[in-house]
Amino acid sequence: MNDATSDIFSLRGRRSTRCINVGNVQVGGDSDITIQSMTTAITRDTLSTLKQIETLTDVGCEIIRVAVPKDADADALAEIVANSPIPVVADVHFHSKFVYKAIDAGCGGVRVNPGNILHFETEVPKICATAKSAGVSLRIGVNAGSLDDSLRALYFESPAEALVESALREAKMFEDNGFYDFKISVKHHDPIVTVKAYEMLAKQGDWPLHLGVTEAGLLFDGTIKGVSAIAILLSLGIGDTIRLSLTANPIEEIKLAKGLLQALRFRTKPVEIIACPTCGRCEIELIELAEKVENAIKDLKPSRPLKVAVMGCAVNGPGEAKEADLGLAGGKGRGILFAKGKVIKTVKEGDMLDELIKLINQA
Ligand code: SF4
């Protein structure tokens, strides 16, 4: 973990995994848990794809995947890779020719869905040899919708087992061909199935795991499903890279992934806001105030991570937020500023925000 927070605020250690490279980003081993997303622009529209990659990189995306459904998309990869600030992973279904084209184009990785790649078994030796000689990693991305027919019956009995069985078969094929630089995902649209599948898979080998709930849904439901499954798995020490799939602008995926890693202390948040839920004792517009504080601190980079409390009343607020480095508690016409639960100043209600920001800047 790259957070200096003490152990009482840390989850258990991460499962030991082999380290692979996705371009210049490491996944697995001791590396940080990375954040991924996927472009929604048509890949062959290189201008739009690169613009989206840039926007996603700016909000915190570290590995980007692009769909490669057609020859024109595969042909666009070299230009995208050459101009992308982060490693590009080609997402390949059905045609193995796109795997080779992606490797030739310099992609950092290729996601293959072995369940639907035509003649996958006969192609495996060539895929492994080509990826190995180019130093490109692969992802075995198992999907419920494209499981081998021989796993259908098992899928209806135990979807998680079927996903894992598929992944194990495909991992064995890679390893039998002397190829080890791959990660695995066993995503499902149901968060419980997803958790079970990854838990089972994690016990079977040291592959780095790419976590995600697939087809999770629109922003609200998708967030709940994706965050709950990924948080459970991370709390078990499972997971090396994450994608929070949403039926929404991928910017939301990155913001959520970043927030999740910060909340679980895999990443440091420069300023964390603790805000009370308000109750009948609150005599100020607390939600509005908390939003103003959040907006005011969003670009601040204090010399050390700070917890800042925004509380609704002066009676209970400082006590309830005594772990906060700094805080303010509203009251009728005035508010108090406090540090570690102790009152340090009383100010006029209208000055509370400015005074708090001043204190944060001095911290
Ligand atoms: S800090 Fe005050 S207003 Fe906020 S929940 Fe606690 S008692 Fe209620």
C-alpha cells in the first residue's frame, strides 16, 4: 500500500501475485492496484479515441482498453498507441488476426476472450509465441455469454464455477505453451457470482487478477454492484487492477475507481472530508456548506493528507469528529473551527468557509 496511514486503517495485505507489464505499467506483485477503463469512441476514429484517452488519463485512468471489432480498428491501433499517454490494451473477440495486429501495433496488452476466439486451441501456440517475443502481456477475459458449450450445464448449476473452470483451462493452455505474462478476469453481471468466482480463482494460482462486474448497469445500480463486489474482493486481498464498468461516461468509472481505492486506503486522498448526516440539531445549510468545502479543497495538495470535518452543530460536532485534523461546526449565526476535537476559534457564519480554507492552507 502506498498510504502512510497507520495499520488500524489498513485492510489485510494483498494476495501474492506474479507481476506482469502492461506497456510501462506493472500489474500484480508489489505494484499499486491500477485503474482501467475502456473507450466508447469508435476506435478507427483515432482523433476521437485519442481525445477520450487524454480526458480519461487526466482524471486518473492508468490503462485504457479499446475495442477492435474490425480491420479498420486494428489498422488504427498503431497511431493510437503512438499518441496515447497510457498503455493501450486491445480488446479482441472472434478473430485471432486482431491479436497479432494489436501486438504489431505496439499495444501494451491484448484482452482475449478465449470462449469466442475462433479455433482458439489451435491458435494458442502462435498467440503465445507472438506475445512472448514482443513482450506483450495478455488478459484472459472470461465472460458468461461466451463460455465453451461444454461448460453450459455447469454454468446453470454454478455460474461462478463455470467461469473459473473456463479460466483455468485457458490459463493452462497458455502455461503449457510457456507463456506466463497474463492476468485473468472472471466477470459476471451479478456481484455475488463475481465475488465467488474471483475467490475461487485466487486460490488456484498466482495470476494477477483484473476485477470487475460486467454489464453492471446505469450509474446508480452499476456503482452499487461494482463497488460492493470489488470492495469485498479487495478486503480479501484479491485484485491487482480494477475496472468499474458503468453504462455511463467512462469518466465516472475512473472517478469511482479512484474514490474506492482512496476510501480503502490503497491510495492517498490529499484532503478527505468527513461530514455529518445532519439531524434536528442542525441550524445551518450543511449540505450546501459541505459541497462548498469540497469544491474549495478539490485541487489542494497539503504537505500531508488531511481529514477535514464539516459538522452541523457546535454541541456534538467537534466530539463526533475528533479524528479530524481540522473541522468546522455550524451554529446559528456563528460557527466554530476545531482541530482534533478541540475548539480553536469562533467565527461568523459567513466567514466559516474562508477561515477553514485558511487553516487548511497553513496545515
Ligand atoms: S453533528 Fe450535530 S447536527 Fe450533525 S448529526 Fe451530529 S448532532 Fe446532528
